[in-house]
Amino acid sequence: MALKEYALGGIYFSPLLLYAVLGALGALILRSLLHRLVGSSRLWFEAWLDASLFVLCTAAVAWFGANATGIT
């Protein structure tokens, strides 16, 4: 994934938008897996868990996207 803007209908979108969407999907998958494995009673602060999973997944997608193009 290259770090370049994407144009749709004359509107330019940042690559961070795509990374955030992929990060949200990854966080949703990880959250559902954690709830199945651990159970919802063990995850105390669910809002903090959701926010941190989103940030971590978005950072991972951005890091892998940048490394796929050779940018370090």
C-alpha cells in the first residue's frame, strides 16, 4: 500500500482513512475473539479496550503499509 492520496470524484482522501477503516475492522475481529476466549466479565473497561485495540490495529496497518512500499 503506497502512502499517497486517493481521489474519488475529485475529492482527495488521505491514506490514513483507509488505514483507520482497516484498523477498525481488525479491532472488531480481535474484540470478538477476546470476548469468546476470555469472556465479557473479565474485560473490565470495555471502552478503553476498544479504543486501545483500534489504535494498535491502525498503527499496525500503517506500519505494514509503509514497510510494504519500502518506507522506514
